[in-house]
Amino acid sequence: MLLKTKPLTEISDTDHVNIMMCWNTIFMAGVKNQKPKIIKLSDGKHEVYLFKQRFSGGRYKKLNKMIDKVDYTANLTKIYPEWSHSRGMGVFFTKLQMAMYGTPEPYAVFDVAD
């Protein structure tokens, strides 16, 4: 895995885009036909819907841990200083034309067949 073997500055733009798309896909892909688990917040007025992720455990968990370990997004903002917030409080990297976190647009997520 590139995040283990190379400093972020030595990873190509294309590979950074692929890392972000992998993470976005893991984060956004829920299990099909599931019913949401509803957790009521402490004030009793709001409900939060939590969805079971389609891609979890194993290599997906390893990628999440590596992203956290290298503080990926914070360090990418140093490598690519031209960035802005994207929808859902994500980060959009201008040079890469790629968003991560938040609610990414469909272009930023892999289309995974069943």
C-alpha cells in the first residue's frame, strides 16, 4: 500500500485521486435494502440515521487506519494548498479536481457492481 511505503509527497497525483476515490467509496457505500438504525440524540428531538457500510473490515479497515495514521487530509492540504470545502464539509483539492470526505459527488466514488 502506497501510504505505508512512500511519503505523501512522493505519491503521484493519479494515485492520490485513487486513494481518495477508494476512501469515498468505502465511506459512502451502504448495504443495499437495509433499514436504518435510528439513534435519538440526547435532546430527544433529533434522529440520526446510521447505515451499515458495505465495505468494512479487512483491507478497508487497514486503509482507514492508514489514512488516520498519516493524517492524510491535513497533510494533503500542505501538498495541495489550493483547496476549498466541498459539500457536506468535505475537502475539494483544486489541482486534483477531487473531493474527499463530506458528501462526494458521483465522480469521486467508484461505481462498484454487485
